[in-house]
Amino acid sequence: MLSVALGRAAVDAGRRVYFTTAAELAARCHKAALEGRWKTCMRLFAGPRLLIMAFEH
């Protein structure tokens, strides 16, 4: 819940925020590397001012 509150505050302040899970981040980066799209993937995750990664258990 803290990550959602921080993300919401950042959005309210006009910042770009991206929410993802650690597993999704790893899967997308792995797939992009295999397909030769690593730089595109990195721009996606490096673009927002705040990147919030949730860890599922």
C-alpha cells in the first residue's frame, strides 16, 4: 500500500510513474534481449521519474 500511495503522490505532483512486478520486469527484459530490443526495453523502464517494482510472494 505504501508503494501505491507514493506512486499516487508522484502522479499528483505531475511525475510519470510506472508500476510493475520484479518478475514482469525480468521477463520483459529477457524477451527484449533475445529479440534484439534491449535499448527499447530500457527506455521504457528508464523513462518514468519513478519506477515501482512489487515483489510477489
